[in-house]
Amino acid sequence: METTAKKRVLLVDDEPTITRTVKLYLEGTGAFEVRTENQGKQAIPAAREFRPQVIVLDIVMPDADGGTIAADIKADPDLKDTPILFLTALVSQSEVGAHRGKIGGHPFLAKPVDMDKLVDTLNALAGGH
Amino acid sequence: MQPIPSQVMRTLPARALALSAAALAVPILGIVFFSESLDRYSVLLWTLALVPAFLLAYYRSWPWVSLALAAGMALLIAGYLVAIVRGFEAPDWPFLVFVVSAYIAIALGAGWIGELRESAAARQTTRQELERAYEALQRSHAELQAAQLQLIQAEKLESVGRLAAGVAHEVKNPLMTLLAGIQYLQKQGLATNADVEGLLVDMSTAVKRADFVIRELLNFSSPHPLDMKANDLNDVVERTLGLVKHEVDRVRITVVRELGEGLPPVTFDAYRIQQVFLNLIMNAAQAMDGSGTLTVRTRLTSASALGTAAGNRATGAVMSNLDAVLIEVDDTGPGIPADKLPKIYDPFFTTKPTGQGTGLGLSVALQIVEMHGGKLSIVNRAEGGVRATVLLRLQPEQDTHGDDREETRPAR
Ligand SMILES: Nc1ncnc2c1ncn2[C@@H]1O[C@H](COP(=O)(O)OP(=O)(O)OP(=O)(O)O)[C@@H](O)[C@H]1O
Ligand SMILES: [Mg+2]
């Protein structure tokens, strides 16, 4: 937390290679401070502690599904205002009940995500914070 | 209930007797009165008239006429006998024997003809029945075969679907890592020379291609609901041609547009239909390999032509209600060998080298067109090359698995 200008992002994905590379990229831009979490169940405790400006959630994880975690976040008085961005490997939207670019009211990006696009989306989500 | 039958029993024989007596009285009186004029020559003349008539009636199967003529012949003989008995005629027994035996011979002959006719008719019906049975058998065989093909196809699709959903998840995650990694290297300026830079570009292209293939597969195996809207067909065609412009410009392919003017709006899922045109145009361009002419045609037609997409031209003049549009993509490539034609719609059937064709293009196109209740046909043109024809109703019926609710529109 050396520079307040950096946007704090919590990245939750069960694949360590993804969290590692995405963290590398985002922090490489100099605009983000990223904390990663590979266990879905740890998402909320990590968020409480880290106080991110945006939470990026994978949807399909072995120990917890992103949709449930998002609902828990929205129900948490401390975290309920934190914007959520879903990352999904399922493009078949009928399966995740997605429409108009949103899943359960949250924006989502389909993997593999263009990093430029991820940066833009994160900036937009964290901007109003 | 009882009085009625007994009454009938009592009255019926009496009436029948009276009727038959009356019926018999006519010819008997006739014989008696006219026997006077019945000499041998008139018997012979009458015989010559009656016999051919009888044979004709018998042959044509007119039972009542034959019976009447036979009765006439019997009356003739009877009349002649009466004439002899009453002394108008000198008895000529050889003549009588001759006439009677001729009649008997004719009766026997007629019976024989009847038998022949009957057996011929029986043979005919047996043959017809056999033919009908054979046709029915052939039909049910064809139906069975079609059903089996459909089953195989459905099975294939279903397994593709299950596989695709699983594969998509497993593959997209590694692709994400790769893409993020490649873009990190690019962004950080870690590509220290042009070779590495080129390498990174190639790698990210490869990742995007893999992603595209997976997406196609997913689209194909679990199609989204259709987003039905009124569209300007020629607009969609133009947009598609715009998308393939660089593919076509790279080689010497001449694009000819024969787009119908003043076409009414057509209701379809523009994104999907564009995907269909894209696949057809790409196939045409790829088939021509370097140079040739690609012709894209649109025009108004009748949905009744849906059954005969290829033979549509012939009926063009008599179409009454123009309720569909037709899109044709012609190329001047080598065409499709007859043994390959039945397979081109199979998922993963391709004759293109690995990395260039997934073999999903036409199966996706067919699926989309059928979801719209339309028709896709691919034929070899007599002049060479292939003609792909798409027929779409202006207003498709709403029973396709599409569903036009706004909010189900998947984001892309
Ligand atoms: N216009 C055409 N001329 C000649 N052959 C064709 C034409 N269109 C299709 N084919 C044949 O049909 C096959 C299947 O076509 P399809 O579009 O389904 O797959 P593909 O083009 O091989 O791969 P993909 O479209 O997935 O990149 C092709 O490989 C080709 O052999
Ligand atoms: Mg193709």
C-alpha cells in the first residue's frame, strides 16, 4: 500500500498459473495492486482483510462456485459495495444464465481474456470508488 | 315381433310365384305368337346376331346383358321347337342338333374364357399386391435408414456437446494463462528482438484461433436461443463480404454481387445468419484456391420452394406468394466429388489440411438454417464449381428452438 493511486484487485481463481500471470501483468502496468486467492472459500476472508476495490471471480471452481461467493459478498455488510467481475471459461451463456453481458447482475469476461480489455474493465469498475 | 316374419313367410312365396309366372308368361306368349315366323333361316340369322353380342357382353363382364342374351338364345331354340310342334316348320333335326351343339360349344367356350379372365385378373391383383408390398417395404427400409442416420447424427452431436462443454473449461483456462503470459511479455517490452516479437504475435494468434475453435464447438453443441429481428438481407450479405474482404483480396477472386432490389425485411438472427454466409463464402473462396469468381445472389422467392431448393429456378415464374428469400453463393472451384457430398454436413468432416479446416463450417451452417426453419442445399453446378443455396422465410414460424425474448440475448 505504498501508493494510494494503485487500485486494489482481489483475484480469485483455482488455477495458480492464471492468478500468477494475471497478477504479473496487472502489477506490471503499475496501476494495480493485486492479491490472489486459489481457494474459493478463502475469497471472503481475503476480501475482508485486503479491502479490494474490485473482486475478480472465476465461476467454476472445485470447492465453491463463483455465483455463491458473489451472493455472499453482496450479503456481507462490509463488502456489499465492492464491484465484482466474473471470469468464465464457459462461453455457453445458456448454462450460466447470462444475459446482456451480465451474470447475476455482475459483468463478466470470457476466458481467455485480452489483458487490455481486463485492464479497461477493472479501471471502469474501480473508477467510481 | 313374431307376426312379421310369419307374414313375410306366407306372403313372399305367393308373390314370388305370381311375379315369376308373369315374367315367364311374356316369353312364352312371345314364343307362341311369333313361332309362326320362325323358320330355319330366321333362327340362323338371329343366332348370328345373338352369339357375337353374347360373347361381347360376356367378355366385357356385363352379367345382366349376357344373361338376357343367353335367355334370348334359349327362347330362340324354344320358339323353333314350338314352330315344329305347331307344324309351321318341317322338323329339321340335323339343323336343330347343329344349333344346339353350337350353343353348348359357345357356353363352354364362354366359361373357358371366363376362367382365363379370372385367373389373369387374379394374377394381376397378386402382382399388384406384391408390388405394393415391395414398395411399402422399400419405403419403410428407407425410413428406417433415415431414422438410423438421424440417430447416429443426434448421438454424434450429443457426445460432441458433452465433450465440448468439458473441453471448453479445461482448455480455456490454460489458454487464459498463455494469453496473459504472452501479453505480459509484449507489454513489458521483453521481446528483445524482432524474432521474439514475431514469435509472440504468432503465439497470441494461435491462442485466439484455439479459442475460436472451442467457441464454434460450444455454439454448435449447445446453441443459444435465436435473436429474431427484422433485417435488411443485402445489408447482412454486404457486412459478411466486408468481413472476408482481406481473405478474398489476398488472392485473385472476383466477387460478383447480384443482389435483388427492394427486398422486404427478413426476420432472422443476424449474427447467426452472418455466420452461415461467412462459412459458405469462406468455403467458396478456399475452394477456388487463388483465382475464380465468387457470385453472391439474393432474391425473393416462395417458401413452397423450400422443398426443392435446387429446382427452384424452374418454378420461379409461377410463384404466387413471395414469402421467402433465397441466397446463393456460387464458386468456380473444383466442385465436390460425389462420394464426399453426403458427408459434407458431418461435424469434423474436412478435406482441408489440419489447422485450416475444422470441418464444422457446414454443420454449423446447416444447424443455424434449420433453427430458422429454412433450407440449405449444396450442389455441384453443371458449369463446374459449387452452388450453396439458403432459403429463409420472411416470417419464420415460431417453433424453432429459438426464442425471441429480448433478455435471453446472450452477450458476445
Ligand atoms: N464450395 C466448396 N467447394 C468445394 N468443396 C467444398 C465447398 N464447400 C465445402 N466443401 C467441402 O466440404 C468440406 C466440409 O466443409 P466445412 O465448411 O464443413 O468444413 P471446412 O471448410 O473443411 O472447415 P471449417 O469450415 O470448419 O474451417 C470441406 O472440407 C470441403 O471438402
Ligand atoms: Mg468451411
